Amino acid sequence: MRVGAVGDFADGALSPVAVAGRELVVVRDGDAWYAFPDRCTHAKRPLSDGDYAGGVVTCIYHGATFDLNRAGKATMPALRALPCHAVAVEGDDVFVDLA
């Protein structure tokens, strides 16, 4: 599913998008791209309000972190990994696999 153009996503930013009835966050980190639900697996707070650095998303509400380079691996207080979606860039278009 197309979520936008490459230029819509600032490098290193947590960019919330709504697509097919889902709230997602897309992150562009140089040539790496990530997409995941905009909800912390701990308390369901928006991760788009959080911080991103070096492949790790931090929920600002309770401090849980999710390592996007390790399949969304979580740290306390979150117990469940963050489900991640495959991202593809084709020309200037950014697509997220919602399967």
C-alpha cells in the first residue's frame, strides 16, 4: 500500500501515516526504512510521540524501547515485540506491506 512520496519523510523522524484504516509510523533512516503500528505494545500509547535514534524507538510515556533492527525486540516495561512491516521504495513512492 502506498503511504507517500520519499520527500514526505524526513530522515530520522517518526512520521505517522494512516492507511487502509490503520495508524502506522514510517521511519526513514538514510537508506533504511521501517514501518510499524503507532501504538506501544505496553500501554497502547502513540509511538509517533516518542523518540528515534539508531534503529531504536523509545516510547516517551513509560520508557519502553523497540529495536527495529532486531524484529522490534522490546525492553521493559513492554513485554511484546513491536510488529514491523516491510517497506519498499519504488522511484519516488514509498510502499508498506500490510500483510
